[in-house]
Amino acid sequence: MSERIVVERGISRVRMAELGVSGWPLWKDVVGNRTVTLEATERSYFLAGEVVLTLEGGDPVSVGIGDLVIIPAGGCRWDVKVAVRRDYRSDALSPACCII
């Protein structure tokens, strides 16, 4: 499998500004398990929670508060251990969708 989940831990305010994280939509999720099929690459900055993410055919990756996570398009299993709050940005969305 060539695609993988990328995690940047403890990113700086400069990196957050470069990505425009403050303008991304907020997503909340409760404890539980589900498989999500992403149409395009998605970036998430975790404000709260703990999750184990597993791409189809891939190894599990644990993420949490302060992590920037880049998930490639395709199926990804979300095992939410602690309720999540995250800012996210999908490459499938137009940039205008997130201007506040």
C-alpha cells in the first residue's frame, strides 16, 4: 500500500497559520467505531479526543490532541476512544466553503 496516514505531532502556530487551520470547519464525533470512505485527501487538527485510524489494508495509527493528521482518499476505520473535536479540511471542498 503506497498511501498512508501522515501525523505531525505538536505543530507550531506558524504551521497552523500556513495551513489556514483557524478557517477550517469544526467536526465533533462520539465514542464508537465506523468506517468512512473519503473522496479526497483530508487534513484534521485534533482539538480534543483520542482515535485509532486504520486505512484499508494498513496499520493502525493512534492520534490525539495537538496532532495534524493527513488521511488519503479511500476507506479509513475510525475507532474513537475519547470524544473528538477537530478542525478539518477535505481536498474535495472548494476553498470558498471554509471562508468565515
